[in-house]
Amino acid sequence: MFSNVISKTELRQVGKRALLVAVLLLALILVGVIVSAVSAQRAEKNFALAADFPRGALVYAQFKDLPGLLAQWNESQLKERYLNSINFQQMQSRHLAMKLLSRWEEFNDAAGFPLDLAAFASVADNQAAIAVYDIGRLDLVLVAPISQTALDACVFFQGKDNFAPVELPDGTTYYLRDVEADRGRQKQHLAFASVKGRFVLATNESLLLRTVANINQRQGQRRGQIEKKDRLSDEPDFQALAKTVTPHFVTVWVAQSKLNDDWYFRHYWLMSDVAELKTIRAGMFDLELQQTNWVERREFLLNGKSNPAPIAPQLAERFRKVLPADTPFIQFRAIADDANTVAQLVSGALFDGQAKPRGNRRSVNWQYYGDSDFDVSLEDDESYGESRYAYLDSKFDSTIDEAEDEEDANDFALRQTGEQRFARQLHAALQAAKPVAATRLAQPKAIEGPLFAEFARASVIALQNPALLEKTSLERAIADLTAARLMVAGSHGEFEWKTRTEQGTSWREMELPMLGRSVGYGLRDGSLIVSNNPGLLTAMMTARRTGARETVMNPFHDLTVIRFDQRAVAFDEIFARLESPQVKAYWQQRSGDESAQPSLEFFSGELAGLFDVVAPLNEIRVQRVYSGGRLREEVRMNFMATIR
């Protein structure tokens, strides 16, 4: 019966097609295997030194040319500018810097010679790598290929009489010295060895022995012996990232999930909430030095995160047409239909800050506090060099978030309700229009008067169906947000919207009589523009941009542009005025002269000093692309001239 339906000829044709499909599938599998093998071989070659290091490193860094890097640093104007900067002067007096310096001096004393840049430059022909295993103890390992001639001349082997030689069963000799670390509270070691053309230095004897074993096992592996899996390059996260990164000037790998749990990293190194890094398992950064660009490429492994569709170059071009050319800060973001993100972008463009909880909502119980809890002492110069609040006792976390009373807690609840209502109203107004991406920008500048500065901001939201925007609902949402932000909590204000027209383009503005300004929105080229500044909104609605400063070639999820050629207006003038009273008071108190003295404050002193170090810097671009549980990030620093 089956043969009556399908002829023998048709069966042969089906068989041929099935065979062809099978062959194609086999070919694809073979191609995948070959590509994977090539990637693995390339990773093994590019990160050959990582195979010498034991597993468990928190941070690993390898250098294409360590002596060249150190020589370039020593001879650079960049080094001279940094050592003369306020930032460097202030950093030397901080607890972390003094702790690291003290620890390193203990290793210097044990070695009998200075462990300085010259010492490290002498231990490598070119390539070198270093890994940190414990931040608090400063447990680290350095490995560098080195010739016998250079090895004999390096300061470690010239000073080996200060160390005790230890011979291993395989004939390898290493040199060991005890170190009384942390003012005698810890017992550590300083050890080094020469193993098969490698110089190995470690501040932990166990790590040195494991490194020596890895190097010696390479010979055993070539003879077919079983290899122990105690190599950094054996770690799955390291292997995954090494396949996609091509090393250049300096390459760094971080075990981010381990760093997140490290006490010293959280308390001394982390500049933001550790929760923001919880989605990252590991990362690898590579720095390439070009003629007028420093390009850092970052690859991250993520703990499962879904992301919206990326921003296509055509959409980025639509944004570019409405952006002022002199904007110092711009961020492009893919958002899809994310109601909370859109609400934050709109409210952030209109008003500063938002209602936030104050911790546990309990009232202040004054019986738990004494007079000393409220004392602020500034008795000597050393306390001024760092924040007076750098070392807070256990009461800080509980007291700083306490609500003053029940009325304050109720006020917060009402304002939070207003914020939530705004998010719902805005979502209803934009839902049919379908937001797909957004850009936010800021134009800070100093002004005359008591406020001394203004921060003109705007958000541009690209809409898939701009004609379906519910303008009445949008205006009601903005009015309710204004009442929640500026009026007594729970109040409802009546605000007047007016239409403005210029150069044939119309937009809407809502006056804020109590502040003497207005907020507004408009539609242009399929995008909703919202701003807290009438001048900025007018410029964005009427400007006709040309040029290609924001042109991009490939899709992305996030792009941040910071223009340092706008630094004087956007940063220097504002913070110089903001911190001027503290600067004058400091020098008046210490020298009796407040004129023409440098600022030691954080913004106008330290950060401004860092900006001076990289004075030729023109622009920084940070671009992010998410794909398959990964984040690819590129940081491009563009200089006006070759930086030295």
C-alpha cells in the first residue's frame, strides 16, 4: 500500500535528500569541532603563562613586555604628572595605601634589597604574569620567562645569600626567607626559584611549590604522564574567556564571584554596591595602546540575564540628529517595554533624585546615644587628608537610616505611592507607542546666584509607533509626578500646559511657578523628548545636526559618551565654586593665607588632579553588547595627541 503512494523513484530521491542532510550535519559538526579546537589552541598559546599558575587566583594579569612597560612608565610625562598630583599626595596618607606600603616594606626588609620597579624589570626578558590569591595577606605569584644570562644578573639571584636554599626531590632548588608581616602578627614567606627557563617569585611558599609543580609537569605531560588539574588555565571560566580575547599590552582576568565575597575587596577596593556585581561570574580585560587611543576590551560571563534587542546603527542615527554637539554626557540604552526603566529615565530628566526608604522605619530612641556620638573633631592636618567619616563605628548603619518620627515615615510612604502611580500612568501613556530605546544627556554649567549651578537634562525615547502616544495621559502623569516631588506629600496640584512653536516645530511646556522654570516634552523623528530645561528642549526640537560624532557601525545595548573637551564648563567651574568655602577655610586655618592655594577637596582637588594627569584626553566611550550570557564591553579613550 505504501508503494502505491510513493514510487521507487521518489523513494530514491528522498533517500538522497536524507543522505545529503546527514552529510551537511556531519560537516557542520566537524566545522564546529575544528573551530573549537583552533580557539582552544589559540587560547593556550595566548595565555601560556596562565598554565603555570595554580588555581584559585582572584586576579591574574599578564604583560606583553614587562621591562618595556616599566621603562615606558619611568620615562613618561604621565608618571611625572601623577606623582605631582593632589590625588597622589592625598592617597599616600590614606589607610589602604599606608597598609600596602607597610606590608611591602616588610618584604623589602626580608629580601635585603628593594623590591622596586628596577627589581621587577630585571626578572623578565619581555613577557610576565602575576596573580593575586589573597588581598589581605598580599599572597601573590609572579612568573616570567627569562634567559640564563638575565637570570644570573637579576637582583634576586645576586642577593640569594639572604635566603635559605631548599632542594626538592626532583632537583629543583628554591630560595626561601621568613617574613614577619603585619607588624609581626602574620608569618609569611618570600620565595623565588628558576624552573625550566621561568623565574618564579611568590609571597607564599605553598603557592610557589604548586607553581613549580605545574611548570615541571609540562615536561611530564609531553612524556605522556597524567597531569594534575591545578592550573589557572584549567578553570572553566578562564578557558571560556581566553578563547575570545586576544592579548595586547596588558590583559587582566578576575574571578568576580570570588572577589564579591572577599572582605578586603568589598571594604577597600569596591567603589559601588557589591549587589551590582552579583550578575558577573568572571571577566577578562585587555588593554591595547594605539597612536591616539587607549582601547580596553572587556569580556564578562554573566549569571543568566535577559536583555532587550540591541540598538541598530539606524536608530542611533535617529538619536544623533537631536543631540546637542556640546553635550558633555550622553548615554544610549536599549530598553524594550521596561516600564520601570522608562519611568526612571523620564523622572530623572525632569527632577533630581527620588523617594527612597530610610531603613527600618523605627523612631529615634535617644537613650542609646551619648554626647560623643555627635562630636566631629578636626584637630590636625592628617585628619583633613582623608574623609573624617572613613572609619565609622557599628552604630552608623543603624542611625543614619532612622526615621525621625512616624510622620516622616508616612511622608515617605505617600511620596513612594506617588512615584509608583507615575510609573503606572507613564506606562499606560507609552504602552501603545512601544518604547524600544532611549538616550539621556546632561549639560551642567555654573551660573550666577545662590544656586550657583544648573543641570539641564533630557531623555529621548525612541517609539516604534509614535502616533499612538497618549499625550493627555503623559501630561497627567508628569503633573502628578511634579506634585509628588515638589508639594506636600499627598497633594494634587493644578498645572497649566502650553504649546510652544518655533521654526515650524511644536512642543508642550508646563510652568512651575514656585521654581521660576518649566518642564516639557515634544515629538521629533519618532522620538519622545522630555527635558527639565526650556532652552535645551528648544535646541533639541529645532536643531539641524550634521557631522558624525555619534556615528556607530554595529548594534549595541548601551553606549556612554563622556566629553572631556567640555570639562571646564561641566566640572571645573561648578566644583571650584561648590568647594571654595572649604578650600579657603583650610588654608586660612593653616597658613593664614587663602589666596592661590590648591584645593585638597575630593572633587576640585583629587578628581581635578586626575583629569590634569590625562590632560590630553578628549573623549571616553563605553559600549556594551549582551549576547548568550555574556557581556562584551569596549572602553575607548581618545586623546588629542599621543599621550606620553
